Amino acid sequence: MSINNYQSSFERLVSIMDELREKCPWDKKQTIESLRSLTIEETFELADAITEGNFSLIKEELGDLLLHIVFYSKIGSEKAQFELNDVIEGICNKLVHRHPHIYGDVVVNSEEDVKRNWEQLKLKEGKTSVLQGVPRSLPATIKALRLQEKAKQVGFEWDHREQVWDKVQEELGELKEAIALPDKEGRQEKIEEEFGDLVFSLINYARFLKIDPETALERTNKKFIHRFTLLEKEAALAGRSLSDMTLPEMDAIWNQIKQRSAS
């Protein structure tokens, strides 16, 4: 696809946005605050499409997100804060600046070199910590992964996978100790703290296994939903309700479903 085709399609989108903002009651009413939750929803819909590997749906969700970018830029222009062109030029300039191995004379030998340079450049831009830039509202699992990745860029990293597993075992032991504490004020908070430490260590271990923990957990969520739905159907076919069944009865059906899935 030529640059002229991209330009034509993009100009059409901008033109439609201008018209909707002028004529549509709903679009006229929107603010950056009202769009925020919708943008988050669209982002998760894109994430679902990516998890499913559905390229048709990925294309559609990317279009929805692109619309939001144009929408925010339109509002920014109305408030004389920034123009759409400022957004585009800003990201172009940032990409050139943060890729000196492409647009300058810096030499890199690996992906890790690129990531390390990226973080160092961000510090030179005025950030006071390598952890800055990790959104506070990120889901906790993704946030933990991003924090660990950023700390790695300045050398705060285990050398071997076995060391990380030892840390997981250490945190599991501390959780067990917290659970064994006398039942008094502060015990529950200690259990929560140690559980959080254990999960953080497991996420770190997943990183050393080259696994995305968020994707892994979502696959498990989807698997559970699939199997539990089948459990409900099996019970209904037998004229039973799950609420009237014992756990051993449900577990027997669950194991049958697992066996069928594995075969």
C-alpha cells in the first residue's frame, strides 16, 4: 500500500471525525474524561483479539483505537492544547531520538542493548527513576512484569533462573510462616503481603522462562471458563444443578472433561 493510500484513508477518518463532532449529539458531548473508560475498554478488546489470534478482529479493534487517538486530538485542538499533527510529529521525533543505533552512530549487538539504551535515554530526558513511565493504573500482573523489565536495564537482575526459583521457594516459606502466625490483628495483612511477594517472584520466574505471565494466566482463565461451562451443561443434561451436587460429584465430571480435552 502506497503512502498516498495511507494519506487518503487517514484524511477520510479525520474528516469524518470533524463532521461527527459538529453534527452528532453523542460525539459533540464527549470529553477526554468521558472517553477514558471507553479507551480502556477498547484496549482490552484488542487484547482479547490478540489472545485469540483473530486477525480480522485485531484489525477492527485497531481501527477503534485509532479513532480514539483522532478523537482525543480533535478535543485537544478545540481546547488549543495540541493538534493531531503534534501527536504524530511527537512520536516520530521520539522514535528517532531513542533509536540512535538506526539514526545515529551508536552500535548495539542485541535486543537487550536496545532496551538498555532506551532506558538510559529516558533518564537523560529528565526522568529521575528507571521505573518512571510504568502507568499506575496498569493491571498488577503487567505492572510487576514491566517493573522487573525496567529494573533489569540497570543491572538489578538475577544471573540464573535457578536463583529466581530459590527466591520463589523462599517467598512460599514466608507465606506459610505468616499463615501459621497466631490469629490476631495484623495477621491477615502479613499474609497478604507475603502472598504478594510470592506472586511477584512467580512473575519474575515466568520472565526467566520467557513466558508472558498475563497471557499464561488468561489462557488458564479461558480454559477454566470452557471447562466450567461444560460442567454446567453436563449437570443440566443429567437433570442436576451444580448447587445441589456435592464437590466429589462435580469433581468426577470435571476430571472426565479434562480427560476428553487431553485426548
